Amino acid sequence: MTTPTIHVGIIQQAPYIRFTLHGTFRTASGRTLSGTHRAAFAEGALTLDGETCTRLAFTPADETASFTLEQVTIGHSFHWQRQEDQTFTGSLTIIPDADGMTAINDIDVESYLTSVISSEMRATSAPEFLKAHAVISRSWLLAQIGRRRGPQTQAAHPDFRLTDDEHIRWHDREDHDLFDVCADDHCQRYQGITRAMNPAAAQAISETRGQVLADRRGHVCDARFSKCCGGASEHFAACWDDRDPDYLQPVRDCPPPALLPDLTREDEARRWMTSAPEAFCHTDDPAILSQILNDYDRETTPDFYRWTVRYTQAELSRLLRERTGTDFGAILDLTPLERGASGRIVRLRVVGERRSLTIGKELEIRRALSPTHLFSSAFVVDRGEGMPPQEFTLHGAGWGHGVGLCQIGAAVMGARGYSYRDILAHYYRNTQLLTLY
């Protein structure tokens, strides 16, 4: 197997795109081009610098060429959302879509992964942690490409179960049908060569070149990961469709023989989330946190292992109305109906004076209870005095869906001397390492 090329969506649904070609690029028509340009799509026509064209594709004439895209949105819909100019190697393709244009970077997998690991991690990260992340990022990517390009692939959309009484949705990455993966946290954070390439990340990619995690049948694993599991990882089905790969099983994030309590029970979930049990990811070591959290992550997210959010009655009722489109009236209760193995809520009953509704899965719950995204759906609820209650307090655990590898926990393991094989074996049971190319 040769090194695959992938298609990464950088900008989506833009009315126009400004970009600069550094060095010489060949266009689809055979011209050579460099410098700053403006692409637009209006009234069914593609234009480049005001001239109509049939296709916008730019291939570098040599390996030193790169291109910069202006106003790339990062952290889309998250609390750290912002725009910045970003620079990439490889080819650039700009295509029309339903609401504007999409800019796509075509690049080989190993170069892409070097950027991903550099974007996600710092050069000070433990080498074994970087190698573990290189393997899972490659595995996740190749598994997604296999699904998207496979013979059974269909145009993707969010899956759902909707009734008058229950709104259950789950969103996976295959809602991208114009490219393989996006460049944002919804897939993997990819920022090209915008920031200086991390030499330690490049070495980790080189030392694990072509290595993937595979299940016992030899299939490449859909190796999910999140920022902080909160002490326990989660079942796949708690977040996405109703299947549970045997390599994505709940794990207590600490050395054995500690057992995972039954966090599907409300009493156990409350004890867990209102305390701070031992876990690899239970750390406030700034040297380790700086490996995972970029500057804008740390400035907006000081607490993640255990956190607290408070809403007044007016704030919560308004938030739920705006985020769900449902007027509940005054909120009487937030009742967990189903929890996963990590304590993450899968189905939450919102009880209001005018309307009650069950929502899920975990991402829908996080979206409903925050102007952006709640850190996780692993929380317990305290109601204030009065009826309706005048305040609601959420005591929560972790940051993200919690499935698969916990980045902060894995960074701690790497700092403590665990090998990358040990780290992978801890978070992904029933797996093997294979070298594909």
C-alpha cells in the first residue's frame, strides 16, 4: 500500500475566498500562477480575479511552494471560535457548494498527520505520548476514508429519532460529502504549516510511519479520542449510533486494579462527579497541560476534570428555548433518564411548565445547555429553592465525549514513562498494531 492522499476541507460555504500562492502553482488550464487572488461563485459561475473559469485547482510546481487562505474559521461553534489566516502545503482546489464555495487541501496522509500532531501537541510532549497519538490519528483518519470511499457509502447526514416527546440525535464526521475530513475539532485540528512544525511530532510520525491500530479481525480501528475523560472513558453508543466496537469499551483512567464504579446509577454518578477520584487525567501540572491545550484553550477552559456551571431560572429557560427551538416555559427539572458507563448522560428529560421533552445523545445535551458546548454530558443537577427553582447548578466531569483515548490522561502516562504501546493498550482493549505501508 502506498501513502494515501486525502482531501481536507479548510473553508466551507464562503461567498468568496482570498488566497496567496507562495511560489509557482499550475492551474487546471495549464497556466502558472503565484501571488494573491480572489475566487468567487455567483449566479452559477466560478470566477478568479473577476474572470469566469470552469475549475479552480492549483498544483505546486515544486515541494517548496505553499499557499495561504485568509479568514479560516477555527473552533467552529465552540467557545473558542475565531478566524485566522492559515498556510498549507500540497494542492488547493476550490469548488462551488450549496451556499458558496469550499476550499480543499489535497495532501499525503503523513504530511497531514505531522501538521495535526503539531497543531494538537507541543514539542515538549513526551515522545511516547506523541507516538501514541500519531497511531490513533492515522487509524481514525484511514478508517474514515475507508468508510467514505467504500462501496456502501451514502450521502451522510445527522442520524436521529424524533417524536413529539423525544428528540434524539447524534452527529458523526461523515456529514462531509465534498472531502474526506474537515480541518477543525469536529474531525482533527489541522492548521497546515501556519505554526512552526513541531520537530518532536515529525519524529513521532516518522517512527510510526504506516502504523495503525486494528481490531482482532485486522480491520483498522475507528480510534476516537477526546480532551479529558474525567476519570472514566465511555461506550461508543452513548455518543453515536447504537453499536459498541469491542476496542472502544469503558476504561477506568488509572493504573489497575482500580475498578470503575457503576456510573449508570444516579447515586454513584453523584459521588463520582462531586469528588475527585484518582485518574491519569486528574492533573493541574502546567507542563503537561500545555502539551495538550493551546493558548486559547487554556484561557477559556481553566477547569475540566471537575467543573461547575450555574444558571438562574431566567437564564436556563431562555437558553433552552434558543438552543432547542422549544418554549418550555419555566424549567421545573432536568432529569437524567439514561447514563453511559462514564456517567455521561445519554437521554435527559427537560421538564417545563409548558412542555417537557427528552433530548439526547451527549452532543445534543451539551449544545442545549450552553451557548456553545457544555464541556461534557457527565454531570449531576442541583435545583435551587422554590418551585419553579430559581437556580440550577451542574456539577460535571471531563471535557468531550470521553470515547477512546483521553489526551490529558495519555500525556500524563507518557510523562510517567509508559511506552506508546502501553498507552494504546490502556485505552483501546482487544487491539493490535499493524504496519500498512
